[in-house]
Amino acid sequence: MTLADRPSPSGMSTGAPPPTTAPDRVAEIRQRMAVLSEPFQAQYLEWFRRLRLQAVDDTEVPAIRDAAVGELAALQDRYRADRISEAGFAYGREQIRGLLERVIGQRAMSTTTKTELRRLVAASLQPRLLDGAGRYTQDWFSHHEDHWMQHFGHLAGRPGLQAVEVGSYEGRSASWLIQNLLTGEGSRLVCVDPFEQYEGQERNFDHNIGLAAGHHKVLKLRGRSHQVLPFLAERSFDFIYVDGSHLVLDVLQDAAMCWQLLRPGGVIVFDDYEHTLFPDEFGMSAGPAIRAFLPLIRDEHQLLFQDWQVGVRKTDDAAAAGVTD
């Protein structure tokens, strides 16, 4: 039985709604998460271009370090003044940390400089738990909850729903899924993640899932998606959330592999079609890969929405492709 075959809640239309775009939603998320100052962001992008080429050496580190420390202090001041949210502050700190870790990874960097930067990261930029229930250091999902309920709330309570999440991080979206959509008997969520973002990430994931009602429905598979997904049965899943690596080729690979796992009538959601920091040409947002992938399945999908995320329903692909017995 596919999602299309299962009875819909009373009074709900089974007809396909037109795809939606929500520029206001994109603007709202960007405003919430784009917290770096414009001067620092411009410097960040220029440094990032050169870091990708392994073209940064010790002589440039003082400028990068001082700018990072100054930006971190400015973020702290804005957070204390309630000008940015706790989640925004955490995201800004993570972006600064990511920059410094890329500097540490430069081949031309001396051991002394790398040690100095590692001490700075350890002292000032380690992940911190957010206020509230659970052990979370980031909140990249709560602003999608109402949107998901609007589009997928009718799935709640259906028996036997099978779902996959590629990139579970600390389990915030997984916890929401098992408590709000995968509530029917026999439902299951497979969470795929290497759990290598920071020390303690997997421990926090386990803790957060353990707090959620329905935690027994979660199957955690540790590893990279291209290693794990081939072990899952094709055309066996009703809902797939792709929020793993944002490198273009990785997103394309995840999209292709997950599409094979999805049943006709099932839904796949891609996160971060937009990015708060990197333009498309940097290859750090999912947008270019999604735009490349969708034309390849143009006769096999229905676009549900396209804003910060992209939601797609798999149609009866055999019929759409003109395959006959």
C-alpha cells in the first residue's frame, strides 16, 4: 500500500494541491539565521574562496583570527541586547567555528599556528546547549514545524508509515517526526548520520530521542549516507528527509539514492534549498543540486513546495514514464 492508496482523513481532498512558494517564509528564516555582519560576511566569503584552494598560510592568520574574535564579541553583544535569538547566536558561532577549522586544515599552516587556533576554538567556540528541553546546541528545524504540519499533518496516525532521515544531527527533526507524523502503529524512522560533527553529538542525539514519545520507532544507522542507504530496500519508504552533506555532488548522490528508496505516492523533502551565507557558486547549498536533479525525474514527480526547502511527491513513475507490461 502506498500513501496514495491509504485512506485520507475525513473531509480531506485526495487531489494534488498546486505547488506553493513562500517568499515570506524564506525572508523570515534568512532574517532569523543570517546573523553575521555584512563586512565580516564579505571577508568570510573571500577567505573561503582561498581556503578551498589551500591558498592561506600563517601570514594571513592574525587578520582572520582578529576578525573572528571581533565578530564573536559583536554577536555576544547583540544576543545580550535581544537583537538576535539564542538559535541565531548559536548558528553564528558555528559559522565562525567552521571558518577557523578550515584555516586549521590548510596544508601550508604551521603546527604552532594550528595549535593556537585549536585553543581558540576549544576556549570560545565549542557547541553549547540551548535553553529548553533536550540536549540541543542548534535549532535549524523548529521554524519548519508549522509548514510541515500544514503539508504533512494528514499523515499523522496512519499505520505502518516508513521514513528515512539523512542527516539527523542532534535528533530535533527526528523527535518531531515520531511525535507528530509517525504516530500510527508500525511506523518507523531510520536515522542515518556519521555523528562526527562534534564530540558528544551522538550522545546528545541518543538522549533527545530517548525523551521523545515513540522513541522505540527510531532505528539509528551510523555512517555516511552513500555507505548506509544501499542497505535499505528500494521503494519501501513513504517519507524521506534529506539534510545531510550540502556539497553539490553529495546532495545529488543522496537525491538519486533516496529516490530509489521512495514508494510511488511517497514524499521527499530537501532542506536548505537556500543558504544564509554561501551563494550558489560556492557549492555549499543544496539548491544547485536540487535544480539539477528535478529535471531528471520530471515525469515522475509533483512539486509540493519550493522555498527554504523543496518538497516533492513521487508519482506513479512507471505509468508516467510510459512503461507497459
